[in-house]
Amino acid sequence: MRLATPRSAALSALIFDAVIIPLLLPLALRGVQFRAETAQNLFQRNLWISGLGGLIAPFVGIKLIDAATNSNGSLKWKAYWKEMREVFERLMPRISYGRSS
């Protein structure tokens, strides 16, 4: 997908999941209407709608989020994560967070 860095790829996936799950909850809670169709027809329709959408939407969404978070520093994620790391290090000094002492 040619994302900027592995870290930004993980961050983009996390943001995508955080956005998409609340959007899908009402759909899951509402359910679907019963339709008297053959199993094959139901499977094919659901495969096209959910399957294809479930394969394409994450790739497009993660790529767009990655592009937005790495566009000319307009969103200063590096400074934000550096600040968050410092906060976590102050709260939990026993964990190294990838740094060797």
C-alpha cells in the first residue's frame, strides 16, 4: 500500500477501526429483514455487499488516513506521540518503551 512508515500504518489502522466500529454498530443492532430467497442468492448478494466492501473499504480508508497524517506536517503526529510517550514514561517509569537504558 506504500504507506509512509510502519508506525503510521499501525496508527492509520487503529484510527480506521476506531471510526468504523461505531458506524457499524447501528447496522448490526438493527439486523436484517427476512427474505424468502434461496441460500445461494442470499450468499451471493451478501458476498458482493459485505465481502467486497469489507475488502476494499479498509484499504482505501487506511491509505487516506495515512496520507492525511503524513501530509507536509499539517497534522503534527510526531510531536503528539513524543509528548504522549513522555507522559506515559512519567506515569510508568519501570517500562522502557523501546529505549535501552
